[in-house]
Amino acid sequence: MLVLAACGGDNGDTAELEVATTDGEAAALPDAIDPGDFGELELGAKIVGPQGPEVKNSLSNEAGILADITSYVACPAGMEQCDPASAPEGTVYTYVHTVYPGEDMDPATGAGDGPDDIDVEMATAFKMIAPALGFTGNAGFSKAGAVAAAGDSVQVVITCDDTGALIWTVNAGDGGNQWEDAEPLTFYWQSTLPPAGPAPHYEIRANGVSGTGNGPYPGVDPEATNACAAINAQAAPQS
């Protein structure tokens, strides 16, 4: 199990998670690693696909839209053009997802100006529902964005599930402030594989239910590894 976590300090700056809030987090803490902070991430050019450099979609269920999501994939810093066909061998691609519970307030994208978005009072997780193909072991989120969205006591824990998918769990703590409507939070993960196109492999957990939708997703490469496998094996109880 991979765990990345951050929480707000007394001065409003983010600090490392020191206190587990669930039994699962308590079990994972011994394997915790320092999280990546999107605010400190240096990226190069974005991949330009059929929909442009950014892909905007919604995460929804049969009842309506639970969130809008804006995603892109970028090459490393210094690359002025990000074309997987000509990128050097060993290029690491950063998958970035900004999630807006409810909607992104842009009438031209996502939920638009229709009435089908759901009023989100509490969002608790953003996750993949398919393996993080080519995952390097590096993932993170915007620490400043997490504090702005849910307050100084917010805690974000990133885990690999048993299928090799990534889960960002957001715990806003006590005090009434939650990750809720129209409060964007940016998440990212890195892969050795470029996107093959959009796939319905992303999900938000909000108001006690889930909504899924499309985002850029790597193509299958039998030679690529997923760091979740090694991380989960290391975290497994030894007999």
C-alpha cells in the first residue's frame, strides 16, 4: 500500500500527516512516504490531443453530475513539445486532474449551465477504477489547494488498492469545513506510458455515492511495470 499524506499546520502551511484518522490509515502509516506537492512540480509542454491540451469531462451517475474534471498530460520540464511519438525513451508523463465537486462553474464545459449537477456537501475521495499502468511510484496533489478547499485540518492520503489503482482519500477533519461544491482540488500521478486516449477510469466519492467519467489513460504495455505491485507486496504482512 502506497500512502502519501498532507495536512494543514497551525500557520496554514501544509505539513506531513502524523495522526491516523482510521484503522486503515494507522496500518498504512509505517509505509508512508513524502507526498509530491503539485505547487512545486515543474512540468514541460502538454500533450495536444483531438480535444486540445486539456480534456474537460464530468464524473456522474444515473442521478446526475457529481463533479467536473479537467485533465491533461505533460512531459518533463524543459520539453517544449510533448509528442509521445518523438519523445525520448524513458520519458515520464505526468497525469494531472483538477476535480470540481458539483461543477466547474464554466457554462461551456462539464455540467455546463444545466440543472443536472448535484449539490455536493462532502466529497471524500478521488480515485482510479483501473490499474495505474506504468506508475512510477510518484503521485501527489496540490497541498495549498487542499487547504483552500477544506481548511487547515485537511488530510489527504494516497493509497494503491489491490488492483493497482490509485486512491486519494480526503479527510477534512472536524470543524464543519469540507471539500464541497465548486472547490477545485488538483491531483497528479506519473507514468512511463503516454495516454492512449480518454477512458472511463476515474471516479469521485461524494455525498456517500460515486460518479465516474473519462480522463486520459495509458495504453497497455506488457513490459511496463506498476509501482503499486511492489508497494503492496512490501506492505503485505510477512508470514
